[in-house]
Amino acid sequence: MKAVWIVDDDQSIRWVLEKALARVSVTARSFESAREALEALESDTPSVLVTDVRMPGEDGLSLLHRIKQSHPDLPVIVMTAFTDLNSTVQAFQKGAFDYLPKPFDVNAAVGLIQRATRTDEAEVSTEQGSGSGPRPAGRVMAQSASPAMQEVFRAIGRLAASSVTVLITGESGTGKELIARALHDHSNRAGGPFIALNAAAIPKDLLEAELFGHERGAFTGATQQRRGRFEEAHNGTLFFDEIGDMPLELQTRLLRVLAEGSFYRVGGSQAIQANVRIVAATHQPLEQRVAQGRFREDLFHRLNVIRLRLPPLRERTEDIPALVRLFLQNSAQELGVPPRRISAEAMRCLSSFEFPGNIRQLENFCQWLTVMSSGQVIETKDLPPEVLEHALGQGQPALSGATGLDSNDSSIAAPGMARSELDASGDDQTPAWIHALTREAGRRLARNEPAVMVTLMRDFERVLIEAALSHSRGKRMEAAQRLGIGRNTLTRKCTELGLDP
């Protein structure tokens, strides 16, 4: 059996891998630089080559590219301590067998090397043609170096050259659209459009025309022909967010498009080809909705080709400090003020919070802190009330006295708080929820989010109806009377909002 070659400028890494491989009877040969390894390749070849990325002189990705040109069947494992989405995807695009983030478990590393030595040459040859390279996936993704996100990055790298359908699952606020954009930006469709559609944000009666477009005169108000999202996404990616909320009749049409590769505009008679990659996302358990008869099983299997699960923020707390610094910087730029800094104690307190709203909630907190903190350095006393209450509940040092704030003071409420005390904010006596709504609308408009009014109205109606039903102990007639609407209207809205038992 040929030797395993290790290329790393760190002598300790070479020594550890050599000893670990020797324990399983695998011979290893080490090199300090890419130049030494390339010179040795002129007269010999290894069974597997393991290389670091950042080294003096030629780096590991350049070495990988050159090896794949001269030895396309040689398995190459890339390892680095600087783990981010772009370097991971580049490694796979240049033909890496796998990606090993430092620090790594030695036994796992040895197992990966052994798997590479056993891999059939046809499976190992994964060279990609040289192109313009991936586009940046966003600064938020660059802050994610946790092991949980590394698995997601690996999957994106493996899917880079494919147009296979992907289903992204995860709690609300975990960044599913960011992952969908990363899949698009690192694919061979990156030059085409990325079109996003929130299936829960568009009324059922308008969703069909929004998806497939319509011909002039197809229905009242259709004064001209309109292209739908499928046509707009031609040669690109169509992202369905909250696919679990799509009405059943639209699920049938979507299934037909996925099966036949074509569709008709509303009121149209000419089939239109759909050269589109589908990426779908949901925070709901689709298997459960299938069992309930609320989602088509055949569509579920069409979408569930490759599934990516995004971990909640509480499973990747090591990413929180970098995300906090990024969001504070972004908030400062939006407001035109110097970026706030955060003390070590405040960061520890913030990192211990469970963040039910995930990354979106953390970003909202950072915007709130930029506006509400009294000094340039954010101290523990400046943190949002939810964080302080959680810290007290966890037995951390008493913080309520240090804040100088009354827990019933509605003027300090952070975004997303659901507290009955919120009735006024400031001296103008404007209800605090209106201030919160103003900030939320501004944030969504700044993100160029589509159908902002429809989305917020849907959330507004859901909150009111749930509150009225709770107050009336489920009696719909009483709830409808308290809301000032008819019972039939209430029943219809419950069905549309998924509030039926």
C-alpha cells in the first residue's frame, strides 16, 4: 500500500497524524510546503494526500488545483483552522475528497483517511472545471465556524455542481434563505436569477398568478400579461420559503411542474418550459403535515431529495460573539453612529440566552442595543430585559438592581417582547406596539422583503384571533363578537391561518 502524504507547515500536526496513522499500520510521509510535495509527485504518488490550506508560499487550495490537473484520481483531503463557507466550497469545487476543520478529532481524521484510501477511483475523481469562482455568500455566513455549520458548508460544497432539489429545515430565524442563496451563488446557475417567494405571505387567491403568471383578461383586473416567479427564475433558482403553508390545490400544480418541467400561465394555453432549480424551506415538520393530510405526500418526496437541517442558535453558541460584532457594526452603519462595543461579561450573558428567535432575534437585539445603550461600551445592565430575566433565572449574579430599570417599564421593551404591560412608550403616549411595528416594517423594507404589508397583516390577524379565542375559551361566536367580525369570517380566517384544531 502506498504512503499517505501530509503537507502542513505545522510540525506538530504532521507528527500527530504520522503517529496516529502508524497505530493503524499506515505509512505516512510529511512535507513542510506545497513546493516539496509537488517535487515529490514527479517521481512518486501517495494513496491519499492531506494538505493544510494556509501555508507559506503556495497555499493548499492552489496545491489541490495543480494536483487535480496532473493526478485527477488522487484523493485529497483539505484541512484548515480558518473554516468558512467560501473556503469549504472552493475545496470541493477544486476536487477535494473531503474537508477537515481544525482542531479535529484524531480518530475521526484517521477514519476519513482510511475511507479515502478505500474509495474507488471513479468515485474519487470529482474535478470541476475552472470557472470564475463562487460569489460571496454573505457576511453572516462568514461568521459561522461552529461544527454544526461546518456540516452544512460541506453539503453546500458537494451540491455546488448539481441542480438537485434541496429541502432546508430549521426553526424560524435560523437563516434558511441565506443558505438557499449560498446554494445558488456557489452553483453553476450563479449567473442566473435568484427568486424568493414566501408561500405564507401571499394570499391563496393570488398565489397561483404570482407563481405562474397570467394572460391578459384571465381574470378581473388582469389588464396585461404578467410573468410569474417561475419565468423570472429561468436558468436560476426559485426559493420557496415556508413551503409547508402552500395551499393543497397549489401543491398539485407545483407537483405537475416538477414532474413535467413545464407550466401554463393562468388563462394561458401555451406550455412554458421551466428550467429552474427548486430550493424549498420550512420550519414545520412536513412528515407530520403529510400524515394530517395537509401536505401532499408525492410533493414531499419530490422536494425531499436532499435535506439540509439548519441548527438553532442555541446549538452553535460559539458563533454568537462574531455575529454580535457584525450586527452591531451593521446597525451602526444604518443609523450613522459609531459602532458599539460589548463588554466580556455582557457577551457571556448574551451567549447564555437561548434565543428562541435564533439569528433574527439576535440581530434585533443588536439593533435595539445600538439605539438604547447609554454608552459606547455595552455593559450587562444595558442588555434587553429578556436576557436579564433569563440570566437571573439561571442563577447568575443579580442584575435587576444594576439595570436601574423597572421590569414593568414598557419603554425599554426589546423587539419581539410579548408583555401585557406594553401600553405606552415615551412622553408622546404612543402605544409601544406601534413603535415596535414601525421598527419592524422599516427593517423588512430595508431588506427588500416582498409583500411586507401582506406578511405583517397575516401576523397581526393571527395574534388577534388567537388572543380572542383564548379569552373566549374557544367559543367562536363570542370571539367573533369581541373582534367585531362575523363568525363565518372568523372561521374562514382560522382556516387560512392554520388555526383550526
